[in-house]
Amino acid sequence: SAASDVYKRQSYDSRDSIFYPTKGSFHQFSATAFGRAMGSDFTFNRFYLELRKYLPLAKAHTLAFQSKMLFQTGEPPFWRLALLGGEQTMRGYYLGRYRDKNMIAFQAEYRWMPVFWRLGLAAFAGFGDVADRIGRFDLGHLKYSCGLGLRFVFDTKQRLNIRLDFGFGKGTSGVYFTAAEAF
């Protein structure tokens, strides 16, 4: 089992929308300790930090930034390792293509919504990596991803989009069809 001894999370949210933010920021930090005292089969600690910033450039144009960092000490089980890839982080790599104890990822996205009627476009790029120890991150060898996306406003009141993203990484690609923005 993976019961936790201690869990602490702090958040700050000044976004104008949770589904399609055009201004503001979102910050979240969490620390979790797992140990045998609470019935866990594993002893490890998780520290997670996510920072997002949304900048309105002009009417219908937004620049979004995200950084995610996950650092773990001890021996986390396989299913608690940091995952790089998927529909939210480093689109172009399948979720879990790269996994290890620690992860860093930085992404940016240019959003143009709407371009016409309820249709919009997005262009995105990111870089990141996983490593077994913090000291093993090599900034000269980070993995990269980039891509383009189409948007359709499904709910105009809540600004909820359906998105179709085409992501590309080193020797890989992915297509993602889902609701809401990646970040």
C-alpha cells in the first residue's frame, strides 16, 4: 500500500478561468511523506512544484507558461515515479515514455482563440527530463517537444474547449483529443 504519513499542499490561483485562462497565475506546492508508521510499504518523500503564468498579448491572443518539478527522496514504488509525456506535459511523448524519481519540465503555449467563430489555434513547445538524482539532470541534453493544436469552444460561458493537438519530440509524435487546455 502507499498510505502517507504527512501531506501538505499550498496553492495560489489568480487565473480568470480554470478552463481557459487568459491572465493571472497558478502556483502549487505539495510535500508528501510516505512511511511504515502509517501502513505504507514504502518509505519516501515527494516534493512537487508547479508554476503557471498567463499573459494576454492582445484580444484573443494569450501566451501561457508552465514549469513543473517533482523531486523524490527514498525509494518510491514504480507507480509513483515521475512521468514525462502525455496530453499535458511534453506532448509528443506517450505518458510514461520516460520515468524516474525526479522530473523537470518547462512549457510555453501561444493561444489564439477564437480565430473564427468558435475555432482557435495553439502552438506549443517544451523541454524537460527525468533523472534518478537531482545532480544527474543535464541541461545540455533535455528532451524537447513542440506542436500545433486546433481548438473548438464547446461551452462559451465556461470557456471550455475541445482540443486536438499534434505533438512532436525526438523520434516520436502523438495526437491528443481531449477537453480543456493542457495547462
